[in-house]
Amino acid sequence: MIQVSNLDKCYGRQVIFEKAGFTLNRGERVGLVGRNGHGKTTLFKMILGQEHPDSGCISIPNGYMIGHLSQHISFSEDTVLKEACVSLRDNEDGIDETYKAEIILMGLGFTLEDFGTNPLDLSGGYQVRLNLAKVLVSDPDLLLLDEPTNYLDILSLRWLTQFLRNWKKELIIITHDRDFMDGVTTHTMAIHRCRMRKEAGPTDKVYQQLLMEEEIHEKTRMNDDKKRRETEEFINRFRAKASKARAVQSRVKALQKKERLEKLTEIKDLDFAFRSASFTGKKLMEVDDISFSFDNDGPPLIDGLTFSVGKKDRIAIIGKNGKGKTTLLNLLAKELKTGTGDVRHHDQLQMAYFGQTNINRLSLHKTIEEEIIDVHPEGSRGAARKICGIMMFPGDNALKKISVLSGGEKSRVLLGKLLVSPSNMLLLDEPTNHLDMESNDSLVEALADFNGSVIIVTHSEMMLHALATRLIVFDDGKVTLFEGTYQDFLDRVGWKSEIDSGVSRVKKPKSGNNSINKKQLRRERAELLKRKSSTMGALQKGMDEAEKEIVRLEEKIEQYNREIIEASLKSDGEAIKILTQKLHDSKSRLDALFTNLDLLRTEAEDRTKEFEEELEGLLTV
């Protein structure tokens, strides 16, 4: 368990944390959310001891092992497999557990052939994957993951989701992918207004709770201000009248004692829309039997791909990294020439391209405002400032140099540049990598509303489910067009590697006695099935009871929130006090129930797997 209390942290005038705190209990998997720059990575650094709070306490048990995904590359071994095995914990029994490293490496996209590769020969993205494999192999008590999805492809992400769902120890994860976070966590902790708020359940739940509390705060503040004005008017009107002196003095004292609620500062979200250019034809682009290869002697990255793009298409390009997705975008944009075949643009096509490497095309010596003006030089400075404001660079923030911006801020500058000129086709290559969760939500809304076509490379299953109506799939060594949504693809086709993984390529060494006779085998099987029925029945009953109690408590909490709003409008302090305590008690109980339910589910998954392995062992004897 980790206890954080009364945490203060400032950088100059910028307050990051003010009397912040939380408790991380055993077995909790927590999603850490908050706007970019609000302190998520800073909190990780303080837990790791890389930075120190100005005041407050971070209490970590003795001998508690913390593992974190490091962006720093430092390898000591000459092969990928040896490097991953460096992190294996010492085994008292002397059993070779190399298979654990092999399973994790394969899950993260490494092949058996990669195991013998020198880590220094890997691409930057795969070096970060190797770092992730090392921290997972180390099996720490607490796992800290800061944006682990940025260097993973969609298949590795799906594997990591399952791996983290089965994580029995503690986890805190930062990611811009809401679906991924909600898929692996038991709790959500928001950094909000320099404090931390942890709730059992998905991200939506903590945000809804914060919104409701801020609504209560604002209604109470407005009601208090109204009463304060009335009191001040009474004091000013009757201050000079002797007959009212006692009443005036009483109200003056009451006014002095009454704490004044401050108006909450506005927290801005990205709120933008892409400008669409008119198009009167049917097809913006036609792609006819194109092929491409960087190496004439090897197999082509793209071979015989044909499709067309209508004026409101939402096409997602999906697949593993390094298979040609970005190359295909460059071919469509005519930044690369096809080997064979043809890419034909309509005369009215106006394309806007957001590429992975476009951040590097920004001029470090220029300001944000100058970058926007460069795209549309005939536009006014006021128009450029408006775009800067929309992308959350208001006022003089637009005069910041590109060189001082974070990766996320540079991505917002690139999006701002896309907004300046009208287009009828957007080409987007991983646009979400450097955006926070709220900015991602705004981007999805803007793309859904865009009155043109969108072709996007993304590994975000949330974005795929929300937008894609057609897919270009790189899988099983080829690229194909799939007519349908991402869910249609999963239901009707699926990923080849996931279909093949019904039989694991790496298995834990087993030992067994082959001399068991058939009668004994039948008896053992019957005993095993009886034990499974009893164990799983008890676990299922516990889960059912916990779920019923959770539903009942959530209804109670909604009721208490409504009653608190009513009491605040009546300024009934005593009722607010009683209801707030009831709300706190119910939420504490709900938090404990969610933790218990997750532990029961994890135990059920583990026991089911154990029983299946035992049964398989008996069947193969």
C-alpha cells in the first residue's frame, strides 16, 4: 500500500499540487487522468524518488518493489532475449523461467527471430517495447506505466490489455486511450484543480462526480452571494438606526463568520472544427492496383491494392508497425511514387496531411502564431490568434517559441495548421499520440462532424469503433480492403495472430507421471470437475452478491447527490453535513466492493485457468 498525504509542489508560479493525497490499496489498478501539464508524470517521478515534493509525505512500505517504463535506453546484453531475462526475479528453486520473458516479448510484437537480435539494432520504438518487456518480466509490487501505448501497434495493445487485466498487484497507468485505460483498471484517479480524486470504476464515473460537485459548489456560491448582498443591503440601510443596532450587529458578525466560496476558474478544453472545402464530384481519389517496395529484391510492402475514396468516407488503416501503413499514406499524398499502379486525385481535391514526422517540420525558432500565419499568409494576424486560442494558446501564449513546447503542444500546433485552410480530405497518421484524453475526445468529435473524407492510421480501438466505416488491413503478410466497421472485422475476420494463438507458441515446461491407469485417471477427473464446480460456484455467488450491492449503493449515491443539491439551494447546513457523511460512507463502501469484486473476478479467471490446465494435463497423460 502507498499513502500520499498533504502533497505540495510548485514550479515557479505554477502550482501543480496543493494539499493533495490518495491511498493505493492492495490489488488496485488505477488509471491516472488529468490535462497535460497538470502533474501526472510529476507524480510518477516523486513516487520513484526522481523528484521531491515541496512538502507532504509519500509513504512506501519497506521492500516494496516499484517498476516503471523508462524512456531511457540502456542495454547490457547482446541479444533481445538475454536483455529481457536480466529482469527475471531470482528463483530459489533454480527453475529456468526464460519462458516468461519469451511470452511477454511475443505479446509485445517480437518474433522468435528477433530473440537473437542485438537490442542496439532495434528501431527506437522496439527498444522502448523491450524496456516495457523488462519491467513486465520483473513482476514488481507496483507497476507505473506512462503512455505505454505510444509505441505499440494494435495487436500488441490488445495483448497488453489482457496482460494488465490479470495483473494481481498494484498498477498506476497514464494513457490518452480512454478505452484501453477503462479496460484494465479498477479505479480512476483524477488530478483536478491541484488535488487528487480517486473513485472505483471507469473514467466517466470520476468525471461525472467532479462535474456534479462543481455544479453543487457553483449553485451554493450563487445562493450565498445572493444572501450576502441582501445582508449587506440590510446593514447599509439600518446602520444608522438605533432601534436596529442589535440586528445590524448580529448580521455583521454572521457575515464575518461566513466563509466566502470562490468562483471556480474555467478549465478549457479543445473545442474546434475542421473547415471543409466544397466538392461536387463522387470520388475524391481513386487507387488502382498499386504496389510498392523499398527493396526490389524483397516482397513488396503493398501489392495490388485497389480502392476509391468517396466524399464522406471514414477509412482506417490498421495493422502492426513496420508493415507499410505510413508508407501507404505517403503514397496517397503523392509524397512517394508507386512502384506500379496509379493514385488519381480529383481536380477539386484539397488535402490536409498530419504526419508522424510533421512535428519535426516545425521551425524551432518561430512562434506558434508565425507557424499558423505561414500556412495562410494572406490571413490576418487576428485570425491566426483566433486559431491559437482555439488550440489552447490564448493571448501571449501564441508568442511562445516552438522550441519550448512539449510534444503534445506541438501536436496542437499541427492541428491548428490543419484548421487554417479548407480541405475535403484529411490524411492523419497517429494524431492522438501526444494529446491528452480530453483533447482526444474533442478530436474524435471534430472528425465525426467533418464534412469531407478522413483516412486515418491509428492503433486506438476507441477511435476505430467511433469513426471507421471501411478498413485497409495490414495482416498476415498482405494488405486488403475490408468493407465494414472495426467490430465487423473482429466478428467476421479477426487478426490472424490471435486466431493462431489458440495453441501457444511458448509453453511452460511441464512434468508428469505417464503411468496412471485409466481407472485412476477417471477418478481424478471426476474429483477435479467436482472441485471446480464447488469452487467456481462459490466465487460466482460472491460476484453476484457484490454486483447487486454495487447497483444498490450507486442508486443511493445518486439520491444523496440530488438531496445535497436541494439542501444547498435551501442553505440547510445541517442537512448538507448529514448527507455528505452518508455520501462519504456509501462511496467508501462502494470503493471496497469494487475492489473485492475485481479480486473475485481475478481469482475466478485464475482458478478457471488452473482447472483447465489440470484437466488438459490429465487428458494428455
